[in-house]
Amino acid sequence: MRQILIIGAGRSASSLIQYLLNKSNEENLHLTIGDLSLELAQRKTNNHPNATAIALDINNEAQRQAEIQKADIVISMLPAHMHIDVAKDCVAFQKNMVTASYISDAMQSLDAEVKAKGLIFMNEIGLDPGIDHMSAMKVIDDIKAKGGKMILFESFCGGLVAPESDTNLWNYKFTWAPRNVVLAGQGGASKFIQEGKYKYIPYHKLFRRTEFLEVEGYGKFEGYANRDSLKYRSVYGLDDVLTLYRGTIRRVGFSKAWNMFVQLGMTDDTYVMEDSENMSYRDFINSFLPYSPTDSVEIKTRLQLGIEQDDIMWDKLLELDLFNPNKKVGLKNATPAQILERILNDSWSLQPEDKDMIVMYHKFGYEINGARQQIDSKMVCIGDDQTYTAMAKTVGLPVAMATLQILNGNIKTPGVQLPIRPEVYNPILKELETFGVVFKEIEMPYVGYNPDRLLGN
């Protein structure tokens, strides 16, 4: 049997493992699922005869290398910074490798050696990055094949809560790593191009500069800019494009509310708060407010943030139980961001019956035969349950499909790479449609940043 080693059996691995096990008889596959937690790995195998669960510590070099040597291909579902040791072993033992993570500098440095050995290291083949690359490149390549010239590309993606599970005033719950949500947008200004002009949004302004998006059947959303929209300009062949913007999707009103935390300083992860373990939720928010011998914490918060008495922002803060003097943070030597994450987990954790939702939205503007045209491409995916979430499906299925395509010799180009070539994206996008990951494309006259164009001036 052909041996697949899967390292990491976390939340994103559920649909990946299920897909490969369902294909294991017809494709002659045996899966070895390794995780630090043997119990977690065993749960994911579901007692399937073509799967073996093992306790695997990737810091145990001898064990790691022994398992990699036995495999025909290796899937790493580890955190991004942990891929590199696995990748170096795959080079040494001449094994192909698949990950869903961004290509790090360390991974990219292996490219020459990977190519020299005829190996395929497929990266960024999850959701975002992953499905966004593939669905975008398919349309961009189609436009160029028709003789069109790209003038605008915008791409938005968000992990949200499904409408039937949307039960709080923030219209949001954690469907993925909460820490990433709390730290979103930090580390430098967001940069992008609009109508040929470079634009920058500093972190303290980010959540007040949003775009609105309409998705049929699901209503209105907003998008805020990702940190570096220009990262893929050359990769996508869009060096001359006038507008390039990548963003994160939330329900309308989330960004304005989140900005309260940013302005108070509660998302800061650069310093530790004294005696954080014994701090109450009320103490935490009061730490960021001026001292007053007369005003309550509530009044000081209203004054600091300019919240009127009938403002929904106040109800959003109350819903989080932020002013509770009896709830303790319970975290030693914690940063403000870590404490905020703990508080939000109380209110924003998915309940057992909750479902998540992925929304992706691309806008393509192009010129062809002297006319300007636009294509809007939208995808919505709803999770099945807490195990087979929309996030697990959209991250795990492309990884699994790419693995099988490589094993079967359908993906041939060697090197450290992204899924931006037709040999990769065509079969995977087509198969994803059978799992409900479908992009609906609408062609229209070019709107760009002037919706009045459609009305005539």
C-alpha cells in the first residue's frame, strides 16, 4: 500500500483524514496519523483498517526521521514554524511534502535542492492561503487567455459563524485560532494599491476603514485590509494592476466595535500586566482608564470611547461581562491581548450545536477590446458540525486532494510552490465543487470604486 504520513491531528485535519480514508481502498492508501496526543490521533482514525495512530513528537529526531523514511508522501499539519525540520528530512529522504501554511523564508531556501531531487513541496494549499489562490488564478488566467488586461483584483475571506448559530450582538464567534483574531492587523501598516496609488492604513486606524460586500442569500458583510496586499502581486502576474487589495470579512459593525479594544490598548501583546492572575474583568478594563475619585468604571469607559447612552456599542461591551468584579482573569504574567482572548472565549466559543461558515469574495476588473468588465466571484461554505467544520473542510480537503494528485503523478512540476498553475488548481477546484465549495461568478460592467458608473453621470 502507498504510505501517507500525516503529522498533526488537530481541528483542521478532520476532513483531510476522512477524505483520504474514504479513498484508501480504491487508491491503495495506508495512513499513519502522528500527533503528540495519541488519543487525538486515534479519534481521527475512527478505527479504520487502513489507518494507524501513533504518538509522535517531532522534536524526537530519530522517531520523526524513521516515520518519514517509511512514507511515500508527508502531510504536515503542524503550526507553520514547525514545518522546517520535517521539510529538511523530506529533502534528505527524497519524499514529497504538502502543507497548508504560508511559504516561510526557510522553506523557500530549500527550493533549489527540492527541484534538483525532482521533489514537489506544495504549500499554501488550504483555505486562505489556498482556495483563494486557486480560485483567483483560474479567473485571472481565463481573462488573460481571452486577451484581457487586469486592472483590479480584490480578494476577501473570513471565518464566521453560520446564520443559524449567530446568537450574539457581535455576530461573531471563534471558529479558528482566537489568538490570531485578537492580534489581527498588528505588526505594521496595511498596504495596498487603489487606482494606481499606494495606500497605507496604520493599525490604530485599520478597523475604521472598511469596505462593504453583499453576498446573495447571506446579506451584507464588511472587509478590512490585510497587512500586506502586495505580497502576491508578482506571483499572480499582476505587476501592472491599478488596484490590488486583500482583506478579511466580518459582519457589518464588528470592526467598529473591535476598534474600542484597539483604542483602549487591550489588544497589545508587548508587555505583561502586573498581578494578572488575581485581576478581575472589571480591574482589567479599568487598567486602561484614567483614575477618578467619583466616576464609575462604566462612566469612564463611556467617556473614553465616546459611547452615547443609546449606542449599541455599549450593549456589546455589556454582553461580554467586562465589568464583572467577581470574574477572575486567572492567567499568570499575561499580556493585555492574552487577557482579552480569555475574556472573549467566555462569550465567543462555539457551542456543541453551533456551525461555522466560510465566506470568500473576489472582484476582478479588466479591459478587453476597449471596454472595461468586472467579474464578482463568491463562495459560501457552511460546516456540518463541530468536527467537520467549514474551516476543517476548506483547509483539509485541498491538502488531501493535492496529496493524491501528487501521488498519482498528475502534479509534476518540482519545487517549493503555491497552487497557482492549471495542473494544480483545475482538478482540485472541480473536485471541491462536489463537496459544496462552489464559486458563483457574476459578469457585469466595470464598477471599480464608482458604483454610479452603472447609473450614468
